[in-house]
Amino acid sequence: MTTTPVPETSGTPSGPRSVLRDPAFLRLWTAATASGLATWALPFVLGLAVLDRALTPAGLGLALAARTAGFLAAVPVGGVLADRHPRRVVVLWAGLAAALATPLIAAGLGRSALLMCGAAAVVGAGQGACRPAFQALTAEVVDASRRQRANAAMTLAVRITTLVAPGLTALLAMVFDTRTLLLVTGLLWLPAALLPPAPPAGDSPAGPAAPAGPRTSFLTEFADGVREARRHPWFMAGLAALTAVIATGYSATGVALPLVSRDRYGTEAVLAGATTAYVAGALAGALIIARLRPRAQGWAALAGLACYGFAPLSLLLPVHPLVVAGAYLIAGLGIELFNVPWFTATQREVDPGLLARVSSLDFLLSYGLAPVGLVLIAPAMDLFGWPAVLGACALVCFLAPAAAALAPGARGFSRRPDTAAVTPRR
């Protein structure tokens, strides 16, 4: 089935507040925020368990690896289920699974590594199944004219939780023990599961869903999503660029930034400053892109993605710490100037009946290859030296989006040549 994409227009009230005043979207936004808090808090709580000697560093690594494995295994399955069944039902069961499994992590902490890792895998599976369903729910709940602002509000929630979760966890740790904190993260999954609204009566704002047909295997249905993604050359090129940037630039800076902060500058303040600057830049980027409508949205978004190259480049050169922080600020700004138009274009261009599967392919490759990058970067630095690796990663970050910009439809993230500039500036 092929649908006609609906371009964004200016027929509804503008501004992020108008989106958050929509009760249905507010419920969805609150649910996504709660799931984000639970997702980001869990590693910090387990880290506190290591400090309390309730968990060994090896046990922490196993638990986080199990959670990642569960996430990656559930993303494609969740995408298929979210296209087969009502998306809010998929979020409900995925959220409840994560909520019920979290206390088992607490029960296994320091007692049974098998129970703890198995429960962590279920929590990760809940997270993975939620991601494509939330993405598709946004397209169902929000009309096309406000979707870019809705995606900006969703990504703002992600960045705010990135800032809030570690500090809030540290504050709560002064009052509660680790097992209680784990139970709190489990409770956060309840609003994530229960709050998402049903789509409007009749056709959703995303357009009519694909008609029900004979039930086929998961693999066949996921392959249908891959074929839909391949129908959009700009999507495949952009996904390749995003995956390259995350697997190289993001992974390299994740490994190199602590080392450079310690060995070159002799203080952890550079690590903290750069990390904070990145999140601040991402917050600013989300606020800007909520209103900004470049005439060539795809090219502008890919230029934002290329800005991540400044992060490894700043670690390569002996510059003032403020330059490192500034580079990370630009990287954070650029990543959101890419993310929001990317999500919005995917929701606009992809067949609504295949949207969750295409979104799951996005998350599977872009996030799934990040751990691979982290594993390979450290040996590469030992073999070739960190300056050579950082230089190569910076080059990939600059060149991959530039190459993606040459793909058909990349100018406006659309197969239609007239979609590059359909949205008026506001």
C-alpha cells in the first residue's frame, strides 16, 4: 500500500505550548517522559549498587549488557507488533513487562546474577518495544501541521531526563537504599504504560492504516518494513549517515573524552563541562527547530548531523577547555537540528501501516551499532593511537552526512521534489 504524504501547513496554532495543551499529546508526552526517566535512571542506580558493594563491576557490565540485548531483540518485534495491533496496547504491555521485571532486578541484586540479568533483559525488551510504538503514536495523535513541534517536545523530554535522572537519583540515594530506588524506576513504567491515549476516532492524523490481511511471519512483516524504507532513498542514506556518526564519533568521544580530560587537562571538570554543554546544546537545538523551517530541511538537518564531527576534532587538538565545551555545545545543537526533522519526515513520508517497522529499523541500526563502536574504538586506539582514531572519526562525521545529501530526495527528506520547501516560515 502506498499513501500520499501530507505536508505540514500553517492551519493550526503555532508554538510548543499549543501542542502541550492538547490533552491527548500531553498524555503521550508524559508517558514518554516517564519511560525516559526509568531508562536513564536504571544504569545510575546499578552504578550506586557498585559503590555500595552490593554489585560487582563485572555484575554491572553483565546487567547492562543483558538490558541492551533485550532492547535490540525487542525493537524489530515491537515494530511489527505496533503495526499489527493498536500502538497504545503495545506500549501498555511493554511498559507493564518492564514495571514487573524491575523488582526482580532488585531481588537478584547481590544474590542471583542469573535472575538479575534475566530481569534486566526483560526491562530492556520493554524499552525496545516502546520506542517504535511511541514514534508511530505521535503520528497518530498529532496532525501533520503540528508534528514537528510535537517531535521537538518529545526530544526535549529526552534531554531533560538526561539532565534530571542522574541528579534526582543521587538525591534519592541519600534517603533510600539501592533496592528501593530500583522499585521506584519500576513504578515509573506504570504511567508510561497506562497514559498513552487512543488515536482519534476514524482515520488517524497520519492517514489510513494498512488494511488487515493474512497473518504472515514476523520476519516477513519486518522485511515489508525494510522494503518500505528502501522506497525512500533519502531515508536509507540518512540512516547510513546517522549510524556512521553514532558508531564512530559518538563512540570515540565516549571513550576518549574521559581520557583526554584526565591526561591532558588533569581534571574531570572538562568531562563534566563537555557533557553538560552537549545536553545544553541539544536543548537549545530542540527549542530552535520547534519553530525553524529551513527551505531545504533535509540538507539543513544533515548539516546539523555533521556538526558532531567538531566533538572528536576538539579532543584531537590541544585547545582551551572552553573550546572543547563549545564543540560539544555545537554537536548537541546539531544533533537535534537533525533528529526532529528526521522523525517528522519519517512520519510524513512512510506508509502509516508500516511506520513502526521503519522506525524500528532506524533504532535498530543507529542505536544497535553504538555498542559495537564502543567495543572496537578502544582496541583501535591502542593499535593506531587515539589521535589517528579521533581524526578518522571526525572525518567520518563530516563526510557521511555530506554523502547522504547527494541521495535522491535528501534536500527535503522526501521522494517528492516539491516537498523540500512546502512549509512556510513562522
